[in-house]
Amino acid sequence: MLTKAVFLLLAVAVIQIQSEYIEPKFFEDMVPVAGRIVSGWDAVLGQHPHQAHLRLERAGFAVGCGGSFVHPEWLISAAHCTALSVNIFVRGGAVSLDETPEYLEETNQYWNHPTYDSSAPGRVQPNDICLIKLQVPATFTNNLAPIRVQSAADASQDFSQVKLVASGFGHTWTGGPGARILQWVFLRGVSNAHCRLTYGSIVTDATVCAHYFNVTSQSTCQGDSGGPLVHTNPKGHRILIGAASFVASGGCHSGMPAAFIRPGYFHDWFTEISGIDFENQDEQFIERESLSLN
């Protein structure tokens, strides 16, 4: 039976692939834009200080995405979020969209990975990752702080059955209303081999997949694109291991894996664009973890 998959944000186009795999397509064919994590919890201030909320303006409309602060001047997000964007409003250091955030600025500087076709953001593609440069650098506090980026050495780490955390300002249910509070949820890692059984060759070595932790409705959803997938390592450090890319069209609560892009595969490109080695930043740029509830 032909099933379908969708991006975490936009509805533009459908591509044909082998019928035994899920066929990627965009969310707006199914539900409205803007959304929340499914079956998650309200975040408290300072719990996910790396979380960014993005409002991306395109010709005639705007969309919402997530992102991660990784440096005072740089965010990591999904390329299908920034593709064709004219302006990006960045919020950070707040858990409510109704509150004044500690950081609220705009930028028009972003770089999508060179193998990503930015002229076709309606098509599910590998290497769905981008860098966003903040024109006004962020001042970090307990509520606004960068997260460690997965190292190149750990880029291929197997997270099968490992407890992970996703967060974002996305739908709380397929087609449901959007909450105004940042949501977070536990997910369980899925091997790439298992994820390929669902999605086929769109799952590359630079993909990491995760599904529900203990309730099948737990997932990322519309509006969570580009947002963080986080692993807490044995030292207690939170590591950015993925930027949200796509989920299954059976609904965000379908129980099928969600797919994220592993940043560890892209350090050479990150450094080429930014001039910064995100693997070896000064500790002053690394988020405070005393409020971690993971």
C-alpha cells in the first residue's frame, strides 16, 4: 500500500519514488502552517536555551520554523525553511510567543548546503541543512545559550533505542490548534537501516531518525522544521545531533519515524562558511545545563 511522507513545514510538490516506501510531500497539502510538538510538555524558561523560533518571509507569505543557537552569530536550521526566504525574524530566550523574548532581531543572511537545490524547496532532499547568520549577535544568558554541535567523530553514532529530546513551536496534533508555549518531547532513536524501510533512499548516512518514546503519538510536527534533536551524553552535556526535516503523512501521531539531519557531517562546510570551528568553541559559548530536565 502506498503511504506518504511530508516535510515538517511546506506544501508545494510531490515526487514519485518506489511504492514500497513513503512518498515525501509537504505539510500544507494536509494541514495549515504553524504547529507544535505532539504529545509533549510545556517548556520552562531556561530549559531549552538553544531553541530559536524563526519567522521566514517569502514573496507574499510567511512561514514558521525552529533552529538552534550554536554561536552568538550563528544558527543551524533546515534548508527547506530558508530556501527562497527574503527576511528572517529570529526569537530566542523565551518559551512563550506572547512574551517579549531576550533576543528578537531580523536577518537576511543564510547559507543552504551547496548540494541542496534551493530553487526546489517543495521537494524532499538530502542534506536539508542551513546556517543562518545573526546580523545582531546574541548576548547569552541562562535563558539564551548555544548548544554543543555533534562532532565529526560522532557523526555516524547509532542512536537506536537511545532517549532523545525534540523541541519546537509546532503543532500539538495533526491539523490541531497551535499552542503558544514551547513544547518538548522524549523520542527514541531508530537505526538508519530501520528508517530506510519506511522512507527508502532519502534516508542517507547524514540522516538520524527517531520515533515515539513510550506513546505512539509522540513526535515532531508542522512548524518544528529545523528545530533541535538533542542527546545528553554520559558527561551530562546536551549535544545537537539533528535538525528536523520530515515526518510521515499518516499524521504526526502516526508512530512512524521522524527524520533529522546530522550536523556532524557538515563541519568542513560550517567552517568554510562561518570561519568558526563549531566543534571546539570556547566554553563561554556553551549552554548552561543546570536547568536540564532531560
